[in-house]
Amino acid sequence: MRPHLPMPTLLALAALLPWAPAQAARPMVTDDARIVDAKACQVESWVKRNQDSTEYWAQPACNFTGNLELSLGGAKGKDDGGTRATDIVLQAKTLFKPLEPDGWGWGLAVGHVRHPASGARSDLYAYLPASFALHGERLVLHTNIGWLHEREAGRHRMTWGLGTEAQWRESTWLIGEVFGQNQGRPFYQVGLRHWLVPGHVQVDATYGNRAGSSTQERWLSIGLRLLSPAFLP
């Protein structure tokens, strides 16, 4: 069994980075320089409980070529007005340098988000994810820098994210991140992920909020991630 980082170190890192868009492996919003294994697929699903509503997400993704992950998913929201589709996301992601233990990697993701609940409103986005692995891969740091085009409003925004994942136990990881845009206060999120079946079945839970906010913008989430072995032709 390989050694783990001690709890005081994990807590110090979790305190340093998260409190100091796009998506990595659940439950992170800050993306990583990884993709689904070649010829394999995954499904990420989660429930996000906001102050006045609940979101139900499902995001399937497959890697058909070896270095191009395609994902198509979306969300339904439930509030006092009922349940309705709120987001449909189509994304493509590739790596220019795969992440290796004690190394670094980076890539590119581009996508389109449509918001059916808001009429025909849709957004385009692109970002560069970069990841840095330390102590093998028991500690991994992620950075994102990107662009968001709000088509209806005709606005362009810069997006960014900083995140960390640290191994606590053999199958359990602590995560923390802060992310936002070039305007407004950023959001933060802390939580954990746990492998029920290493490499194939993972569960997670998080707490998040906007920096300096009270309870109006906070959320809780729980998720399930399923990964297949290689099976595509």
C-alpha cells in the first residue's frame, strides 16, 4: 500500500487553495487535464440542492478515438413552478499533453450550452485545463482559464478556476476549489469523492457557496460516477 499524505497536510492544502466553468471528474467544477480512457465511456450524475430549487444532472461521455472525449448531457430543475429542462450541454475535449505522476498536462475543451427554461438562450465557451501532479498523483492541482460568450446578451467574459484534490485514504479523496468570472465574487466548493469499485464506481458529496454570501447562494450536492472498460470499436 502506498503512503498517504497526513491529515494536517491535507487540511492545510484544503484551506489554502479553495479559500485563496467546465468540469473535472465529479464533483469538481474546475476541469482537469484528463479524459475518459480510449474506447471507454462514463456517466456522471448528481443532484444539486440549492436554496430554492433542486437540479438533477446526467452527463455521459465517450472517447471514440483515443484523444477526443465527447459529452452530451443536461439538467432538469425542480422548483415551485414544477420540473423542467434547464440546461443541455455539448462538449469536446482533447489533451495536448496527458497528465502523468509527478508531471503535468494540459488540453483544450470547447462547448455549447443551451438553456431551454430561458427560451432560446445559449452560450459558447472554451477553456484550457492544466493539471500538476505531486507525490505520485496523491496531490493534484488544477488551473483553468477560459472564455464564455453569452450570445443573447452579446457579452464576452473570462472564466477561471483553481482546484486541488488530495488523497486521504486508499479510496477517498478530499477536494477544494474556487472558480468564477472576471466580474463578480467567486464561488468555492469543498467535498470528497470515494471509490466504491476502484476505477469504475465512485460517489461524492460537496458543499458550495459564493464568497462573502450568506445562505441564499449555497448548495449541497451528491453524485454517482460510472466508468466502463474499453469496449468501443
